[in-house]
Amino acid sequence: MAERAGFCFGVKRAVDAILEALTVGETDRAVWTIGMPIHNPQEVARLRAMGLRVAKDASEVPPGVKVLIRAHGESRAVLDELRGGAVELPLGPDALVEAARQDISKWLATGMTITSILDPAYPTTLAEVREAPALLYAEGTLRQHDLGVCVVGTRRLDDAGADVARTVAAALVGQGLTVVSGLAAGTDTVAHEEALARGGRTVAIMGTGIDSTFPAGNKDLRRRVVSAGGLVATQFPPGTHGSRITFPMRNAVMSGYGLATVVVAAGEHSGTRIQARKALDHGRGLILTERVTRETTWGAHYAHRPGVTVARRSQDVLDAVSRLIEDRQALALRW
């Protein structure tokens, strides 16, 4: 394979972005990569396996080779360069790239879509966070601009919590907002069902591959989400099973997709706590019911943080979301 016209100082995120671009055919030629911040031998091996040349430092950059990145972590620059066509097209397919193409063709034949973060159709809010996946696997209607609010909570939801979840989801639909949740049992199921019952749009962010549904009992709910014009999406490729690793990763992506996260009910050690923390990390709104602040120490702690709203009624949720939308619009006008 011939040498390529690009050098990259990059960390794992930048490497992943390049490899994903190679995989989906944005470009099939290897990118020159300086391995200075890539200390992990496994990452170097990944690059070499894809036909990339890895150099130890800038002194090995041949004359005339374009430098894509000059500092750690500047993965956005890589994406911009790739989008601008800075990397040349291939002379011949690498065996691993060809295998990836065959997998993708098989997946697409099932009706799923695969959207690169380089694609203009990629959800804008999700693209803002550092956990945004390079590829988004989906079924249903993907929207670039989707004003959504996450409604999450315990899987062991009691009647009182279910009533709150329904009330919140109905209020969001009434304002033309998308109800975002995780297709899990309990709170997620109630939120999705209420959104559908009210004729609204709902999005399910999963912690498994797109070819799986967890729990299996929600297969019909998933089908109805898609048929109603909603979306089922995941960062994980087909064949990925849910685990203690994938579900927290899903929570981070769900937080990034939404403008805010509403926590209906949760336990002290609930996975919902992860999404609450991520919402604050992402600069999203975090809305906790009074019950969460009473029944969890983390809820009581977060209640006093900037950007957190303690909701006593559904109107408190809507007011908080309205302020977030206004703030985003004002920020966009400044730029």
C-alpha cells in the first residue's frame, strides 16, 4: 500500500475517528500517523493492521507530507481534514477494510442505517459531547436537529413513579419535544409508551447492538417506536451484548443526545446516577424529582449544583427545558 498524504498527532479518539472513516469508505487510504502520544502498543498495532505507517516523532515526517494535528486530542481537526478531502483515495483495498465493507453491506441490507460523525445528518446535540460515537447505528427516523429530553429512572418502578414518568412524558410531547429514553424495563418503558400514546416522537438509545433488544420483552415496543416515526439507536455494532460496560456508555450517549435529563425515581446505586453525572459534565440540564433528592444522597448533593432543577410538578420540568432552549438559541446568535 502506498504512503499517504497526511500525518496525525492523535490520541485514541483521533485514531478511532480515522479508522471509522476508513471503514465506512470516507477514505480508504491510510493516514500517516505520528505515534508520539500513542503510547499504547495495542493502538499502534491497530494502526499497522489497517495499513497505516506509525512514526515515533515529527523528525520522521517526510518533506511535503501534510500535518493534520499538532497537539494532543485535536480529533476535530482530523475530522475537518477528512471532510475536506485532505486524504487521498486508495490504490487498492486492504483485506480488513474489505471485510468491514462486507459486514456493513450485510447490516445495511437489514434496514439499519450507519451514520458517521462526519455526516451532516448526525445529531447536532450528540456531536457536541466528547463521548459522541464515531458511528451511530440506527433504525427509524434520524433527525439532525432533534429537541429531546431524556426521561430516566429505576427499572423497578412503583405506581407512584410510573405516574410521574407518564406525566412528564405527556408534558414534553405537549410542547413538541422528543422523549428520549433507553428502552429498558421500568421508567424507560413507561416514558416511551406514554410518548407513543400521546402521538409524540420518542427515541430509544440502547446499550446493545442494533440487532438486539434488551429486555427481549420490549421487541414490540421497539417496533412501535420505529413505525411511529421515532428512532432506535446505539453506538455499538451488531453482535454486541449488553454489559456493565456498555450500559454506562449508553447513558453518556443518551445524555449527549438530549437537552436535559429528567430523573423520575432512582436508588442509591442506580445506573441512573451515571447519567445524572454525565448531564452535568455535558453542561446539560439535570432535573430531579423531589423524591430523588429525598431518597438518594447523590440526589440531595446534586440538588445544590448549578444547572440542576428540583421539580415538584411537570410545569417545573417544562420551565427548566424552556430556559435551556432559550440559552442555546442565545448562544447560537452570539456565534
